[in-house]
Amino acid sequence: MKARLYVAGVLAAVALVLVLAVVVLQFGISQPSPPSLRDHPRDEIPGSILHFDLGGCIVDAAASGRGVERVICPLAGAGYADTVTWIDEQTLAYAVTESSAGQSTWHWVQVDLVTKRETTLSSLTGQPTRAADPLSVRGERVSLDPDGYLYRDSGGDRVRIYELPSNQGAGQFEFATWSPDGEWFLLRYYPKDELWIIRRDGSVAGTLASDVRGGASWIVPGVGILPRVDPSLQ
């Protein structure tokens, strides 16, 4: 009888260890992201952010997490693009490629958000750039340490502001853009196709979206748009 109880106790201990291991793997490794802004909105984060989702639709997401809208789905059936930009509060533009005779041509398409009318703006000689200005309006930049820390650099000063998940390499993250007011920035997390918003001092962090393809464009009415993209000049 005692032997049976001993064996049962051992099996229960093993089962508990396995459960703890699953919990650690599930929450400590597979879910390193900050809290969802859709579930936990932060009203102090201003403006709206455009991005393509994995289904080829353009998404307009309130940076606070308070609302999200699929504006238009130009690439759900064909074509490819991952570049979208605000033109103003009522207008956006995206770049798309069309193939003919083995050659690809890129062009910008402007979309009126009220009427959803699309207008072709210009053709491009190559794939459009979506590189973000690394400097904020405050003259600051964000750097990623190989050890998993985010730093804010300004005029020779380097301040550690945020610790990335310990099991994730810095190569899985990419700076996307500053907010137009320089108080926030977007970070891409590739394994989950996520966009994170982090305050410049690291005190607030949230996951804006988890189905992102390509770059993003941030508008704060009355302040500006970042990254700066002018389709008429490309």
C-alpha cells in the first residue's frame, strides 16, 4: 500500500513539473508581447496608424487601441505591396506592382477615405522605399542592443528604456517609425507579425496589431505624418 502511495506521489510530482513547464513555455516564451492595446487602450497615445494586414487589406488603427477599421482590400486577389502612407486626414496612398511580359511596374494609388475612390498617381522605376527617419522631432533615435535592450540616443547620451523578451534576439525586431510628436515609436516584431508601440522613456508599451505586413504610417492631426513619403515625387 505504501509503495502504491509512493508511486502515486512521484507521478503527481512529475505531472506538476510538466504543467509548470507548459506554463513557462506558453507565457514566458511563446507570448513575449506587451499587452494588447485593443484590450487595454491607452488614450494618451495620439493619432492613427495605417498598415497592410496579411490578407492584403489596408488597416486604419487608432494608436490608442480604441478602434480599428479595414479601409480597403486592394491586394486580396492579386498584386503585391507593403507600402502605405497617409496623405492627409481624408486621403491615403499605397504602392502596388503589376507584372507584364516578365517585368514588374510599381505605381502609387491614392484613396479617398470618404468615397473610397482610387486614383493612380505615378509610376515608379523601382520598388518604393518605406525607410523611416531614424531621428524624431526631438532629435532622438532608438537603438537595439544585441543583449535585448532598447536605448534612446540623443546628443551623445544613451539611456536604456526597455528590456525585450530575454529569449528573443534583437534581429527579430525592427524600428518602424517615430510618432509625429516624438513621444512614441513603433517597433516591428517579426515572428508574430506584430506592431508594438513604446513610449520614448519605456514607461508604456502595447501591442497594436498582430497581422502586419510591411511598414506603417502614423498621423497625428495638426502635428504631422511619419514616415515622410510624397508619392508625387517618386
